[in-house]
Amino acid sequence: MDTTTNLRPFPAINFSNERIALQEGKAQWTYARLRERIEQCASGLLGKQSDLQEERVAFFMPACVDYVTTLLGIWRAGGIAVPLNVAAALPEIEHVLSTAKVTRLVVSISSPAESLPGLCALCRGLNIQVLNVSDMLGGKIQVLPELNIERRAMMLFTSGTTNKPKGVVSTHKNIRAQITTLLEAWNWTAEDSIPLFLPLHHIHGIINVLCCALWTGARVTLFQRFDMDTILHGVDERDYSVFMAVPTIYVKLVSHLEALPESRRTRLCDGFRAMRLNISGSAACPAKLFNQWKALTGQSLLERYGMTEIGMAISNPYFGERRAGAVGLPLPGVQVALFDDEGRMIEGDDKPGEIRVKGDNVFQEYWDNPQATQESFVDGWFCTGDVAVRETGYYRIMGRSSVDIIKSGGYKLSALEIESTLLTHEKIAECAVVGIEDETWGEAVTAFVVLKPGQSLEYAQLKAWCEPRMSPYKIPKVLRVMEALPRNAMGKVLKPALKNL
Ligand code: MCA
Ligand code: AMP
């Protein structure tokens, strides 16, 4: 196998030339034009250097052609791409930039650094140069480096059971494995066309949608966010063959479609019916939702399971039974096993255990955190912290080993991170954050707080206070003011008890 990478592993980018790679509004970019942009961006980033040598280059952009140009430009020039969450609050961006020791931040005309108040000053303080992607386009293309595929390529931040998010570092080899397994399993072809409306600081949007499509020569229609009417317009126009979303989006689609007049509903449901594949992932797809979607559109949602550290690991089959409530079978090239509490591998069906994963898809390390990296592997297996059971070979996720991880609308959140911010509120003495089951969000972030003596706090006040301090999706949906938090004899908060209040 080729052990070097530049863009050659993305065969379509080199060879699809006149095919449309990207569509944004009415504008379109062919693969040839995209390649030129990527090489110009890579050359601009390199300047007089011959290789970025794993420099961490962050970029702050929603889904747009400049985002794609920058991501692939950084890879092409030998840097580590650090995509930022465009909805993040400034303290969260500061954590990413300083942890990753980012040296340059790329912005675009549509998302200048000024769009987030304080970002320019933050970059000055951290000695980070801010550059605009448009300044790098149109320049001369220079000789670009050949890179070994073992080199680091991307750092995504993920919440864990510790306080602040950790940087998950994947190599070019990991990324290649994460893409190619999905191309094979889901039958991607150059004829595919997919809308991309998911955030682009996570695997789901970056690898499963964008990179899979660009690897094969398919077409990606870019949207800055999930806007129901715009997305459904494309469905009505039969623009897409594949649709990928988190369960919350399917919940929203079901209630939207059900509320429409019958003729309009039928047209749109027929639009989904005409696609070759609808996929759900990032959080559990309840059997009820699977059945509702099937009843409306005739599509059996293909549910799959993945994680920032491993890309995708388990998937229902493209051909064959797609089982409601189950995530399916290990993907090609990915080893998956269940382990009991004593660390013994579980053979056979029906015994629950922790999912552990091995394969080229598994990330290299948590950035600058060898201890966390070491603790997350046992005998070469990556320990996911998710508990599953096999039923006639199919995996079904039963839950997580930690109550401190919350999944809301597909985002993984750390209860501890939210608690530590809430504890800086002048009126809050104690707090515990838990995810309470919710039909739309999967889990709704709920804050149980004990106030300091004589204080009162309304939900609206808390929400307004949180806004500059955390991403909107982390802000508690519910505030419960308590006299005291339930604790065990050791003084530890009994979170499961809170979930049942
Ligand atoms: C938006 N809001 C949320 C969330 N999203 N609240 C809780 N959880 C959320 N996920 C809040 C906003 O703050 C706002 O609150 C209100 O909902 C409406 O906001 P809006 O932006 O209009 O909502 P939306 O556009 O309908 O967003 C819902 C969404 C979005 C499209 C489902 O959350 C989303 O894109 N989720 C996908 C995340 C994702 O890609 N995860 C993959 C990571 P207010 O009205 O009070 O201001 S996991 C991964 O990559 C692994 C590898 C995997 O397996 O895939
Ligand atoms: P993230 O770290 O944001 O990539 O989220 C990964 C986590 O999402 C996994 O560890 C699971 O807990 C959860 N997850 C992803 N896909 C599914 C699924 N199909 N069903 C249940 N949980 C899922």
C-alpha cells in the first residue's frame, strides 16, 4: 500500500476534474477548481517552508467552499488541521487554541475573526497570526510535500469524563481507514449527492459526509446550518441520493412532515423515498423513530455507531436486515469486541460489556496528554466507555459507563465541564448536571443547583449568564433549584437519583 499521502488518497480530487464537487447556494465548484484552490491554499500556508511539519493551523468557518479548501490545504501542506466550532463561546475557543498550541488561525470573508467578539484580541494574546483564506488564493502553486501516512493530520476536541475537552489526534492513515470502510460498507459512488448541514468540527460532518463524498467524486451541497425549509426544498427537487443526520433531525423532520397538508407531505416523503440511503447516527435512534420514518418515507434508517476517537466502528448493513434499536455489525477492517467488568472478552450473544475497538481507524493519541491516552487503551484495544450487548451478532447499545457524559442532539457533553462553569456563578453554591431523557434531544441538559443563602435564580437569568460562557447546546434546558443535593455517605452526589426526580 502507498505509505505517502498528499491528495492522492482522495482519488476524485485528482481525477474527477469536471465533475461538481461542491455546491453552495447557486455557486458550484468542480473537482479541478477545488484542487487548484487547495493547492493555492497549501502554497500560501507554506510560504517559504517546504512542509508545515505538523504545525497546528486552526480555522473558524461554517460549511463553505473556504472550509473545504482550508481543511484539505492544511493536510496538503503537512499541517495538523484544527477545525473550530463556529458556535463556541470565547472561553471554549481559548481552550482549544491554547491546548493545541495553534500558531495560525484561518478565517474567511463570510466568517471574519470579528464575528466572534474578543477573538482577535485572544489571538493577539496567544501570538496567533490570523489570515484570510482569500489572501492565499490566486497565488503561485509551489512544490508540495510528500507526507508519510503515519503523520498527524487532524485534532478534534471531545468532551470526556474529565473537565475540559481533550484534543483527539488522528493521522492520515486513521482518516483514510475511517473513510474507506464507509465507502465500502455504504456503497458510495461518484453518482451520489448529499446535503451537508451538520457542524464541521466533528467526525460526522467531516468524515462521514464531506470526506466520503470527496473521496469518491460525489457532490456535496453545503449549508451553514440545518434549515428545515431549505433542506426540504432540495429533497423536493430530488437533489440528493444520500441523507445523513442525527436522530434529533429525524425527530424534527417527522413532526414537521406530519404537520404538513397531505399533498405537500406526500411530495416530500416521496423525495426521501427516492433516495438510495438515509443514515442516522451520533446518538441512539429509538425504535419508535425508526418505525415513524419507515412509515412516512419507506426508508429503513441505517443506524451506525461511532466516536471521535475511532470514526465509525459498527453499522447496520447496506444490504440485509437493518434492525431497529440496534447499531449492527463491525465495519470492514474494524475489530470490535465486548469486555466484562473483569476485563475478559465476552464470547457469544446476550451478555453486556464495554465496547472496545482496534484497527487503523483508531486515533493516535490525546494531544499532549499521554496519561489519558494510556488509560484509554488496554492491550491495544481502545475502550469506548459504551456498554452494548450482541443479539444474534448485532450490537445494541445499552448505555454508557459514565453518568457524566450527556448526548444532546448528537453532541457529546461533559456534565463536569458544565458544572465547573456553573459553579463560577455568584449565586450558585453547589450543582449537579445530568442528562434527562428527552424525545427531541435524546437527553436534555438539566442543572440541579443549590443557591447561596438568601439568593434566587430564574431560568432566563441563568441562560443569559451562560450565553457568553458556553456553546448554546451546552446551556441547561431546565433549572431545578434544590435545598440540598442527594449524596451518599462519602459525600458524592447521587446522579442516578437526580435522573429519577
Ligand atoms: C441546538 N440547540 C440545542 C442543540 N442544538 N440544544 C441542545 N442540544 C443540541 N444539540 C438549541 C439552540 O441553542 C437553540 O436554543 C435551539 O436549540 C434552536 O437552535 P437551532 O440552532 O435553530 O437548532 P437546530 O438548528 O434545530 O439544531 C439542532 C441540530 C444541531 C441540527 C440537531 O444540534 C446539530 O447540528 N446537531 C448535530 C451535532 C453533530 O453533528 N454531532 C456529531 C458529533 P434557544 O432557542 O434556547 O436559543 S458525534 C460524532 O461525530 C461521532 C463520531 C458520531 O458517532 O457521529
Ligand atoms: P463523540 O465523542 O461526540 O464522537 O460521540 C461518540 C459517542 O456517541 C459514543 O461514544 C456513543 O456514546 C454515542 N453514539 C454514537 N452513535 C451512537 C448510536 N448509533 N447509538 C447510541 N450512541 C451512539
